[in-house]
Amino acid sequence: MKDTRRAFLEKTGTVALFASSVTLINAEEAEASGEKPIISVPMLMGPTTSEISVCWAISNPQANTKGWVEYGYDKDNLDQKKYAAPHGYAQYGRIKNVRLKGLDGKKRLYYRCCLKAENDKHAGWTSEVYHYDSITRPDKKVKFAVMNDTHLNHGVIKKCIERSKAFGSDFISWNGDLFNYVTKEQDLIDQIFMSYPGGMAQETPLVVPRGNHDCRGAAANLFGQAIGRPSSDEFYYHYRVGDVAFIVLDSTEDKEDFRLRPDAAFDQILRDQVIYLESLIRDPLIKQAKKKVVLTHIPLWRTKDWGRPYMRDLWLEGLEKNQVDLIISGHTHVYEFIPKNTPKAKLTDPVRDPHPPSNSIPQLIGGGPSDSRATVILGAYDQGKLMIQMEDMSGKILVKFSV
């Protein structure tokens, strides 16, 4: 059978989990019960100039636990503390998501994660101390990596993370479709927090644009609880790394609301981002950047199937006004690079009036999710030039260009 995007999803409901490297709780009460909670390694997510989210999870079912982060700029004096407590109410769920704000980007931040079970008289659990060097440092060299459409394939995740670490990435974008369907909370824990042995993002942060399959399933509305970002209400935001501005956009579903389940309300999110893109035109963080890159799951242009012209028609004017240099996406499961001004005849669902007759912004699309189709995208900026290289899982260079 041809290894197409849809065929892959139909024939792979799940992929066996790798044996995860975990930290075990040390409370006496847990020891006595004979069941040790399995705690994931923390993950940093959604970095911006002075913020970062610290997220972690308890893999096996447990009694209610309160979670918090202790942090500071002296490894031996973590003098600040913040709870996983949205709206002032401590989170007792198995997924912990703590947004640290007002950080000094010029200093190395040290942090550790803590848990304490309700009514536990003992010390609870504390992780080892990790550190985070802000990605917003002022020097001009920038490195980043992008993986996409992993669809539960932990082998691909492992290879992409290891390649990113060897490359020395400042951050990793997990560019949508982490899942096939999110059916229950355990899926989020298994596929995000337990998918990579040893922890993938305890010191190098993740940026996670939402994919259309991340919007599907009975528990898809819980996806946001596991993904750290500046606002818990939105999956779109922006940040700077040196001279490069990154704009994360939420492409949501690949079908109109009326074609989806009765409670689908994604079209409005696309329209809201028209206003958001307009606001960025006046934002110094974007306006003064030397290069501007968009990270979004569904591409605006492609030569294959599976796009969303409605999204492109809404966003294109705002992207052009912001002078975006490159759009990086996934979704089609077939890698390709579509240079600026590719002939209209080559494009599927070509642009329509009043927009230009061809693509006005270069479009890069990663492959995936099988071992034979998956890719990792590496970007490096230095002295005014952004170099992009796409590799397959064997390390073969598939695409290389500069913007």
C-alpha cells in the first residue's frame, strides 16, 4: 500500500512506548503503598522575552497532588516559588503547567519541580535542579530545529531530538500533529511527557503549534493543559531570538466547522488571528527583527493535497504587511520547498484575487510520520543570513537554501 498521509493514520492507531527515563517519588507514604508514582522529566515550553512554562506529569494514577516550581538565579538558593494554580486554585491533576513570568533574560535561571500529595505529612517529591538560559539573549547567532507530524512515532521523535541537540538548537518546534486522536488524559501524558527517554526539553525549550489531529478526540480539549504558552486561551504568540522573530500561528482544523463535530468552533480562531497579525505590524519585537519566520502546522501553499485556502486568504495580507521571510509547516506528510513566486499552475488551490497570482512568501513543508518520510528542519541565522537545511532520519540533506 502506498505510504500516504491518510493511509499511515488509518493503519497506525498507536505505537509502542519507549521505556522512559523517569524520576520516582520518595515519600514514605508512597513507599508503604507499594506503588511509586512515575514522574516525567520537566519540559520547558513557550518561551518569550521574560517568560517560560515548566510542565511535567505523573504517569500512573495517583491521589491528588499539588505541584509547584522553585526557582532563582543562584543554584543553591531557589528563593522564588510558583504553584500550578490557574485563577488562584491549586491544580490537583496529573499534569502540571507553571508559567514563570518577569524573568531576567540576562541571567541563568535555575529551577526544580515539586509535588506533595494531599494530606501527605512527609516531604513529597522534588526533582533535581535544572537550568534555563533565556533564548532572548542579544547576540546575533540563532539556531533552531523543527519536527512535525510525529503521530505517536517515538522513534522519529528520538532521532529528531538527538539531531537537534547535536546541532545546538536554542529551541525545538514540535510543529503539530503530535497525535492521531486525543482520546483521554493518559494519551497526553504518554505521548508528550513520556515519549523521549531522559526528557527532551528540560533545558532547551519546546514551541508547540497545534495540529489538526491535536484538535481531535474526546480529550482534545485538554491539549492546552499540557502545552505551555503565554496565554492559556490561545495557541498563537510570538517571540524573538537574537535578530530573528518567530510567529506561532494556530492553523486549527483542516476542515470548516460545519464539516466537523457539532461543537467545533475553530473558524473563529482563524479570524481572530487576522486581528493579531495586524497588531504585530506595530510591535517593535517584530518590526525591528532582521528575519521573520512563521511556525504553523498547515501550510499556506503546497503542490500536494490537504490544505486550507480559507486560512491563507484570511492571513496572507497580515503576513505580507509583517514582511514574513519564511513559513515552516507540516501536515501533508510529503516534504517540499516552495520558493517565492512559484508558478501558479504548480500550486494546489492557488491564490485568488485580490491576492498575488502566486505565493508571495517561501513555504517549507516537513515530511512524516513514518521513518522513511520523516524529516528534521535545522535553521541557523548569522550576520544577516538565515540558512535552512532539511534532513531525513538517516541524515541525508533533502533541501538546503537561505533567505
